[in-house]
Amino acid sequence: MYPIKTAKKYDPSDLTKTANIYTTVYLGTYLPDDYLEWNGSHLGVDIVPMKPHDDVVAVLPGTVVFAGTNSMNGNYVVIRHDNVPDPDDFSRTTTLFSVSMHLGSLSVETAAMVVEGQKIGTTGSTGNSTGEHLHFQIDRSTAPFHPYWPFTSAEASAAGYGFFAAVNAGLGLDKARSNTVNPLVYLDRVAGLGGVAPSLGSVITASTPTASNVVVATADTAIDPISSSRTDTSSDVVIAPIGSVADSSEHDTLVSSSGFSDVPDSHSYHHAIVSLKDRGIVSGTNGRFYPDNNVSRVELLKMVFLAGNIATDGTPGSSFSDVDVGAWYAPYVATAKARGIVGGYEDGTFRPNNPVTRAEALKIIIGTLAPGMSSGMGVSAPFADIEIGAWYAQYAEFADKKDLMHFSDSLFRADKFMTRGEVASVVSGLM
């Protein structure tokens, strides 16, 4: 089963016929009219959906080891598949990891068990994406992190390449070949066996990850995504560092006057972003800020703490089951929990990389940086989609009256995810 519906199968013998479906092929390049495998080091397949916001499904039974968002991958899901046919020998079983990136929405959460064909999200163009498509790849268990990528920004730079040039030159091709699987070819082979090889002697099953065997790595952990000493074992899963080439399809562009190539002077939140950048509150990745990407829960906390000059409470304990005490954001989360700024979910998790809604974000920002200033508001909310007395009405009215961010159509849209640019605007407006 493919992750999304396609009009034709992926046929490596003549991929030019399906170039409008599979725009970048496995171990291919970004060069125009080059649809040959093994010519480059793009280790996934980019697939154009048959319709906008099409369903993305689990290709095999498994366990979601990560479902969340970051500025590069956008919304993405990593699923661990245990006891699946070994791509090198279908008489044996192994563990593989499927990765779906740039999703428009997520339908699963970390630690959820999924069955083949279960919806995990919809197609989109989130993260560093130039158009709606699904980036899909399958990593082997030997890969040191997931989603895997065969070279780092530093390695590309040392070789004299930008990102695209490095892929086109096949930088890290041997690593890509040894740590990934030709995803759609593998799925076609599995489908030909009815999903399970007859000689395996067991069904494809999913195992449940625990807090100790799912490690989310971020750029601040200073783990080199290729030469990391934290390599994969049968029980360790490392999610690719935010801001590394491993989780990007980055474009090499010139930096604008704002200091970020994607924040031109005409951008709605240019002034706010520059203001926070000059104060050392925000920074970008590879010369970009990604102002229109959703902000994650921990990114929001860090910005608020730095803007409010709030010190973290020393070495944190284990605040939530999914917050590693060694993670860069652990002190922020622990302090925010202790001060009542944030709470977790009923299952004891915090879901640090999940996006934040407008209602949630404004409560955290205004309640922390302007405590008490929204009191008494919300009695006559200025938005048509807010009921009088809604818990977030006071924050919405305060943000509107103080002109902290842009609203349209007299609607607040409480459940819409907050972008990095919007957060910068609100934070800057309260400083």
C-alpha cells in the first residue's frame, strides 16, 4: 500500500512517464528531466497528490515514534514497523521506519499504534516546501536517526556544495543506499506477498515505544546527525535534529536586509522579527526564519522566556513522560510547568514539538509577559466566532485592541495554529 493514492505505480524502469506524479525519485537529483535512480542522494520519493489535502495513510502496521512539526519538515510522522519483511531477504524479518513529511495536518499522535491503511494525516506544503507534495522515505534500523539524511550542512559546505548541488552530485550516496530502502518498490514487493511473506511464520506487528526508547534530538543537543555517538540500536530511535539537513529540503538563497532570506521588508511581521533578532531572542536556520511555519510548543516557551528575561529553575527533573531531562528545552518546560504557565495532557505527556493554537499561544504569551492586563476583557469580544465568556476571549480582545497581530474577516480562528511570525509580532508588541 502506498502512503497516498496515485494514478500509476512507481516504475523504476521508466520514471519519465510518471514525472508529473513522482517529481523527485529515489536516490535521484533535482536536475530538470533527470528521473534516473542512483544519480543523486535524494533518499525519498516526492509524490504529488491526486487532489489537494488528500489522505496520507500508514503503509504497514506499526507504532508512531514521532508525530509533530518543525520548521523544516513541517508536519511529519515517523512510524516504526517491527517484524516486516527484510528488503534484502524476504524469508527474514526486520524493523523499518517510514517517514511522511510536509503534511497539511496530523491525524495521529506519538506512541499511537496504527494499522495498514489508517489515516495519519493529509498532504500539504508545510515546512520548507515549495508546493503541495508528500516526501516519503523508508529508513532501515541501521540509520542513526529518523528521518535519515546522508549528509550535513557542514559536510556539503566542506565539499563546496549548497544543498541542491550536494544532492545532484550524489554526496553521501553510499550512506543513503545503506541506511534507506527504495520505498515504493519495497511496498510493491510486500503487496505482492499479500502483506506478509508466507515463510515468515509471524504476522507484521507493532511494538509500543516507551519514554526510554524514543529520543527526540534537536539542534541544541549538538549531536552531529551523521557522526553522532548516539547510534541506533534495537531499542533507540533518534528523530533527526531540527534545523539539520536531515530534516530539510532547504534552498540556498541570499539573506535579505532582515538577516533572513525569507523575511523581506514587505513581510507583515518584518519589523517584529528583526526586533527580536536584534535582541537575541530569535534566530534562524541556514539563513532563514520560516515566519509562516507553525511554532512548536517548546519554541514558543523559549521565545517567551527570553523576551521576559525569565530564568529557568536550575536542573530540571522529569516534568513530563515525553520530555527528556537532557533535552535543550527541558528547563523551559519544567519551569513553565512549575509556574503554572503550561500544563500537560491527560496521559502525562507534553508533546513538545506539537504546534500551538492561537488561543493557547496568546494565553501563554499575554499571561506571562503582560499578567493581569487582559483582566476584565472578553465581555464583548470583537470577533464573530468567539462566544461571550470563552476562556480565551480576554486574550483575543487584548491582542486585537493592542494591535499585536493581524486578523481578518472579523474572525479570531481560535483553533488555527500560530505561526512563528505571529508569535514574534505578539511578543515584540509586549516588550
